[in-house]
Amino acid sequence: MAKAKRKPNKKTQRERSVYLLPPSHLKALANPLRLEALAVLAERRASPKEIAQELGAKLPSVSYHVKVLERYSLIEQVDKIPRRGAVEHFYRALNAKVLPPGLAKPLIVDDAGAEEIERLRCDFAESLLKVQSEASKRLGRKKALD
């Protein structure tokens, strides 16, 4: 005999705000160079100089964007090494789940692949809205949260 699904007790249900990415991270990731630098740092520790060489970008620009990532607590400094009268700083990503390795760089696909990615993105968004709607019902709300 199959057990009946228990409905959650409304008294134990609490309303929570859940973001796929915290709003502050959205701003930090809004720049393609920051996104690519974070992808490097999600895979390994590196200095702005190493990141600039790997990405073919200018060091001052990479250094600036690394500081922005640090300000938003997406990366942390892990080491300092003296080099020819200067100090090279090394960083690593704090939470690789924010940006799984490989997903910061553009995916190289053909037209059919691009269409499939767009379909998956739309399906994912629809699934999220469905979860929100079901949660609203459990919380006793008539409308989904805005």
C-alpha cells in the first residue's frame, strides 16, 4: 500500500527570498572581463598578471576588475610574492558555485546549439516560476510573489 503524500504544515512554512545570484553579484558579473577573470580564479589561484596573459587583456584593466571582484567578496587574496621591487598578489574564487568552471566563457556552438541553449534557458525560467507559484500556494498567497 502506497503512502499518501503528507501536505506540509502551514505553520511550519515560512516565506523566504531566494536569488539565483545575490543582486550584488549581478553587478560584479556584469562585465565580461570580470566574468572571465572569475572563471580563471574558480579553477585555480592566479595573479592579475597571469590572468591578463591568459585572457590577452591589459594588466591595468585586469587589476581593476580583480579589485571589483574582491570588493564584492567573490574572490580573496591568498598570497603575496615579492617580484623585482613590487609585490604580485594572488587570488582565488571564494565560492566556485557562483560560477561553475567553464560557464563564464562564451559557449561556442552552431545555430542549432544556440537555439537549444535558448530553449533550455526559457524552460529553466518557466520551471523557476512554477516553483514560485507552488510555494506561494503553500504559503497561502493568492498571487505569486513579484
